[in-house]
Amino acid sequence: MIVQTPLDPADQQLLDGVLGGSRRDVARVITLLESALPEHRRRADVILQALIGYTGKSLRLGISGVPGAGKSTFIESLGVLLLSMGHRVAVLSIDPSSSVTGGSILADKTRMPRLASSEGAYIRPSPSSGTLGGVAAATREAVLVCEAAGYDVVMVETVGVGQSESAVTGLTDLLLVLQVPNTGDELQAIKRGLLEVADLIVVNKCDLDAGAARRAAAQMQAARRQSIRCISALANIGLAELWTDITQLQSLRAANGELRAKRQRQNVEWLWELMRAGLEQRLRRDPSARAMVAEAEAGVHASRLEPRATATALLDRFTRMR
Ligand SMILES: Nc1nc2c(ncn2[C@@H]2O[C@H](COP(=O)(O)OP(=O)(O)OP(=O)(O)O)[C@@H](O)[C@H]2O)c(=O)[nH]1
Ligand SMILES: [Mg+2]
């Protein structure tokens, strides 16, 4: 049913560039897949399909925490440590609330100066919300491109508040939540259900008040029945030990099959997400659908037509039109 299109020379060159680890070609492909232009979309589809055999080999780590918790500082410090261990590190961010992009490029890169100037690292800000399937879909696809380029650790920083944690769990293997002591965040996190979705929790900024950090950790430890590390992203305390925790958890899940099952589940969810988004886009844009959609909208708007029956009739007609 799905026909694989051969790559034209320009796309083949991009693909070879990505597979050869070229940061510039990684950026170009991600730009294509974030584009709303149908021609870019088509090229991105073909390139992604061709890349798929080279993906899946990284540790996909989501980083969450309230604004100011130290996520960017943490990614910078851990990233530099990982580079020194011989890893290649990609940093992506996801901000479902952002409708503009561009401004954040500078902000992200200046917050991660050492990573930004390292050959072995690639930093990409959150896409804008105009992409097919939304910001999370574009970020997920960017993860795949980074993996094909040989980045073996991909960190995704959640930016903004609200839906970003649930978005990031759909595209990462592990979610790490950064907490800070003395802010009541322990309770906020419990309320928001963040503790349930977090795979690892750490208390950051332990350099400021080690006692307060230990108390915050103890409080959460009681709720989680899991040891909570105190770290300092800024003073580089506890990061090597935390990295050991992370890799051990990942290895355990790889060995018991949980990792594979999670990624399979995520992929099927993405398929549905993209089909939903694509169907809506077609209904809104397809010239042959537009007239009947406008008619249905007008009827529903005027309370002449009932939404449920109208939607069914419209979808019936639309699928017959194919
Ligand atoms: N003392 C101390 N300060 C820290 C630590 N980690 C981060 N900070 C400081 O906390 C502030 C916020 O850090 P960021 O890394 O920008 O925090 P963030 O979570 O990325 O913030 P947003 O992206 O705005 O949500 C900065 O001034 C950092 O220098 C730490 O371990 N100790
Ligand atoms: Mg940040």
C-alpha cells in the first residue's frame, strides 16, 4: 500500500550528509520537515522514510521542571560531561505553546555556550506550532534525524508550562524531572501528576542549601519509594552518578523488553496523531472538500444541521471521493 519513492539527487545528497554526521544537513532536513509547504513536506516524507533504518540507537531523554529549575544549565553540564565521555549529544526543545520560533534559537544557544561551540553537539530550538501534527510531531521527527546522524544521546528540554510534559513522554524513553527545594514544587508536582510520569526525579541547586535539598528529596522519596538524587547543574555535583542511574535504567528496560514495547506504542500513537492531523488538513485545504465543508459549517453554525450527523455524512462523502 505504501510506495517507497526513490530519492532525487538533491535529497540523496541531503541523506548522505545526514548519515555522514553533517550538522548543516541535519539542520536542513529538520527545516524541511518543519515546513508547511507541501513540496517540503513531500521531500521530508521521502527522506524520513529513507532514514528510518538508521534510527533508534540513541538514548532519548526528556528533561522537565518548572521554569527556572535549571533545565538548560543541566543539559549544558551533562552534555559537556557526555562529550568528554565520547558521546555525541543532540539537544532539542519542545514548546507546545509557542507559535513563533527563531527568537529562541539565540536564547537556547546562549544558555548552552559550551555545548553550542562543540563539534560533537547539535542544538535545535522548538519548532513553531504550524507544523503538521503539531510541535511534538516535528520534535519527534527531529529526534530521528539526529539519530541517523549518529547522535547517541538526544535530550529534549520541555519549555513553557502545561502540555509539554505529556508531549515529551510520547517521544522520549525516559523523563527526568528537575525539582528545586524550598518552593513547594514537591506538592505541585504531585498535583500535576508529574511524579507519576517521571522516570527519574532529581533535586537541583543543592549547592545553594544542601539541607533543604536533602529534605525535599526525602519528602519525594517517601511518595515515590525511589531514591532521589540531589545535584547541582551549575556546580557540577552528582551529574556523573546521575548519568549512571540513567544508563542503568535504560539498560534494564532494554533487557526486559520495556524499551522496545514503549517505542512501538509511541510509533503507533504517532501514526494516529499524524493521520488525524492529516485528515483535518485535507478537509480544510482540499479544493474538492472545501465546498462541502463550508456548507456543513454554515449549516451547523445556523443550527440547521446537527454536528454529529453532519460529520458522519461529510466523512462518508469525503472517503468516497478518493
Ligand atoms: N545555584 C545554582 N543555580 C542554578 C543551578 N542550575 C541552574 N541555576 C540557575 O538557575 C537559573 C535558571 O536556570 P536555567 O537553566 O535557565 O533554567 P530552565 O529550567 O532552563 O529555565 P526555563 O528554560 O526558563 O524554564 C539560572 O540563573 C541558572 O544559573 C544550580 O545547580 N545551582
Ligand atoms: Mg531553559
